[in-house]
Amino acid sequence: MEGKRFITKVLERLSSPAELQRLSLKNLQELAKDIRELILDTVSKNGGHLAPSLGTVELTIALYSVFDFSIDKIVWDVGHQAYTHKILTGRKNIFHTLRTKGGISGFPRRSESKFDYFGTGHASTSISAALGLLLSEEIQNKFGKVIAVIGDGALTGGEAFEALNHAGQLKKNLIVILNDNEMSIAKNVGALSEYLSDVRLHPQYRKAKKDFEDFVKGLPMSEKILQAAYSVGYGLKSAIVPGNIFEAFGFTYLGPVDGHNIKVMQDIFTRARELDEPILIHVHTKKGKGYEPAEKFPEKFHGVGKFDKENGEIEKKVSPPTYTEIFSQAILELAEKNKKIVAITAAMPSGTGLKDFSKKFPERFFDVGIAEEHATTLAAGMAAGGLHPVVAIYSTFIQRAYDQILHDVCLQNLPVIFCLDRAGLVGEDGATHHGVFDISFLRTIPNINILAPKDENELKQMLFAAAEKNKPVAIRYPRGAGLNVQLEKVPKKLDWGKAEVVFKSLEPEIVIFAVGSMVETSIDAAKILAEKKIFVEVINARFIKPFDREFVKAKAKSVKLFVTAEEGILNGGFGSAVAEFLADENIFVPVLRFGIKDSFIEHGSRSELLELCGLTAKQIAKKIFDKLSGEEDIKIYSRNLKEN
């Protein structure tokens, strides 16, 4: 089996994660090397989240060597760092299938393993989920420990702090491990930090602390003197002990500790396991640990495609510029002309194409961390103050800000532009990352305009046109390369609200209204049907909301079959909007909708998933051909002709 050669004696012997508790420290260190090699080999071939997972190898091994996760439970935030967890929990022999169609997911999945106690993919959820699991244990009279592992990046999300606040208030024995792999909250790892953690865990220290607090409370002091005494005590504690922000939430803070020292972590985890209170353990790790290219360029190797593991060179395919790159260029040009343009992103300056903007216009660029809700309301405030914010966030993450889009932007009809990268099927990251719901949930909101470009030029045109509108606008575009069209130096003026014919036959009997990425596919389907003497007209919808109603009405009255095509969920999507409109207008024409059915789509390459969803040109052509063969459709068409 591919990947087997990296499963050495220590790793091969393991049949359950509980066996780690019987291994020597030397064997655990050997295991860390072997797991790191297996991760490296697999991700170099399949792509994946390399740097985060390389950074948590020893941390994961230490956890499994102390806790019994057949009884205890662990929740991994996002799941970027959970590859070692997958390998240790019965998936080492199939790890080579990571992120491939039919293989294991790149994120924790409850359906994949009994050790995946909570499915993840979006950030900042682990503490809430872990607290929920802990409360569930207590109510059912179970007594396992529950651990949340959260990265410093995910901790920027508001949900994480909401959960810390609640957990501290309840005073439950939740263990939160802060995997700090980017920046230190306190001093970096060292002997003093480890010593402080050891002292704070010691029973005599904890008893002395409680005795002192009881003593102070018993003194006959005035309220002001008492408050002063506590302030002095708190100040002295803050000077020598890091992490008082977590103490304020009601957590006992331990750390920071070396996240690559298995023995040190074992000692702290063993003692923390015996405590009956909320605990936060600050673990300092290095992204990309053990692989020099990833250590040097952790951002580059955070989520990476295929690469040569010998030299770290990422496999590059010769392809046209991506939509992200086109957006990056366009917003720079727009910002040069319009001084009111500001750019906002949620911890994704590179992924959304705003890195160059941040360098050229640092005073007009804002990265808010993993906080999509704040990003949206921040933009609303800026718009209310007279600026024109562009919020660049992946489609799958903007759904976290639905309430803010509705209440803070659209209710006030503020000119915020949402640029939704990775709209549609994104491929190997799977169900948590596919941007297929944005059309459905955005089109229910009054005042918003939703656009989708058919190519690179149209993306630029839409961005410039949106900047001239004093209203909320969302522009959705797919992951990956564009169509390699000749780019316009100056974008043509967009005819706002109007669709356009992009492929026409003489006397067409079918019309396809296509959205964004499906325009080119629909043209290819029309060409296939033309070979069968079935003539199709393809319309580039451009505007999803409001769509070109007069154009739709005119075409629906003249064809045998009305088709819509979108790379999004069908429920409530563009096709639904068109069907609703035709019903309201009493226009009786068969409607065939292409899109994603009511299901979560698994991981695989984008081409594999498009085929899985029936969205290739051949599949569209075949289904249209089959639909035309139905007698019932012909009866409806005949009735339509008589009435019109």
C-alpha cells in the first residue's frame, strides 16, 4: 500500500491510541519523527495543511500518552493541526488517501472515526463544542475529561471568547490547550516559564494561595483598603505570571510550555488531569516543525498544493491568472482612483489577494483576524462614515456574518462591497469549505445586489461598477484560474442589472441562463447539442439579484425549454428565483435547473466534484436532450404557445 514504507516499527505496532501510554519517552520521540515523515510524504503528493500539522506532532503524542480518548474527549479547532490525531486513531494505513475523492477528509469528521468527537472546518468553535460535550457528560453521569485544542489565530474569533466566558462562569473542569504557533502572549518558552507552571501546579502552592485569600478576607479592613490590597496582589501576580486575561475569565493559566518537549507536556497534562476547574495550558509550537522550508515559510506551507519534498518547491502548473489575482490587481487600480476605497479581510490577506493592497495602502487596509462578524460591521461603520469598504472573504466564511450583513449593512442600505472568493466547489477541502450557499442566503436579504462574472474582465468591470453604487453589493467568483481572456486596460462600463447573450443559434428552442463559472460550461453544452440539431441560446445572467426580469420574461415566452445553471445549492438559488418569477407571471414553460442538490458535497478535485454534481458540459447537454424527449414537456409547451 502506498505510504506503508513510512510506517516504522513503533508506528506499525500501534493498534489503538491507548497504547501510547505504555511507550517509553525514546519510543515516543521516534514515533514523532515517523509521523512527521508520513505527513510530509502524503501532503507533498496530495496537498493539505502541512505547517500546522507538523507543528502539533509532539503535542498530540503527549496528549494521547496521558489521556484515554476512549473515555476522554478532544475537540480540534478548525482541524488544520489534526493530521497526527488521524494517524494515531486507526487511519495510518489509509492516510495516503487524505483529501482525495473517497479518501479521508483533511478535517475531523464524526462519520470517519469514533475519536473525531466533533466535526470542524471553520475556526473558533472548539471551546464551545468542548464545553457542550462536557456538560453532556455530566448530565449523563459520565466522568471523562474534555479537551479543546485551539490555535492563537482561532482565538481571535469572538465565539472563542464567548465560550471562555461561559466555561469560566460555570467553573467546569474543561481543559483548553492554546496552541500558540505564531506569536507569544507572554515570554517565549524557557526554564522560568516551565518553573512557574510547575510551581502553580504544586498542591502546596495552591493551598497557600487559597489560605492567603481567606486570610485577607478575614482582616478588619475598610472596603477601600481591602480593594487596594487586592490591586497590589494582582499587580505583583501580573508581573511574574503571564496569562491573567485567562485568569479573568475564570481559568487557571499554565504556561507557556515547549510544545515540542513531550516529557514537559506529559508532566503538565498529568497534573492538570487531576484538577477540577477550568484550565488553560499555553503551549508554544513552531509551524512547520521538522521541515526546513515550512519552518522558513509557514504561511506558504499552511495550506499547500503538491510539492517536491526534497527541496520544498511547490508544483506549479502553467495556467492563466486566477480570479484572486485579477481581483488583487483590480482593487489596486480602483484604490488609486478612489481614495474612499478601503479593504478589509478576516485573517486571509494572501488568500483573498489583498497582500499587495496592504503594502501599497497600509493605512486603508484592515485585517481583523478570524472575525467575519466584526469585519462586516466594521465595514458598515466605515460606510456610514463616508468610506467605501471592500470586504474580501471566502464565500464559505461570509455565512458566519449573515446577521451583520442583514442588520448592519443591508437594513441601512450601506455601500459595502463583499468580494466572495472561492464561490462554488473548492475541491479537496471538502464540505466545510465549498462556497455553495451564498446565493441562497444572500438573495433573501432586501437591498443587496448579487453579481457573478463570467470571466476575468467581467470581475474587474463589476468591482468598478459596484464602487459607483451607493448600495450593498456582493460579487462571487470561483477558486482557480480564469479563462485567459485578453484583459482590458480600462474596464468597460457595466450595464447595471442587464444580462447578455453570449452564444446564439438561429431560432433557438432552448435558452440557458447561466451564472458565473457555468457560462463557459453552458456554451460548451450548447455546442454539443448543436451537433444533434438542437439549437440553444446561452445568456450570461451577470446579475443574480436583481436579475434581468424583462429579458427572462421575453425568452421564456419563445422557447421550448428554459434552463438555469449555477455552481451553488439549488434550494433558494438563482434557478429558484427564476422559477418563482415565472410562476408569479403565469408563464408556463418547462424549467430545468442545474446546480447542487440538497446535500453536502464531499472532498475531491474540483473536476471530480463538478462531475459528481452533474455540472459538466456533457452532463448538461445529455439531461437537456433527455428532457426534450418527454411528452409532458411538449404538452406544456403547446399550451404555452396557445396562451401567448
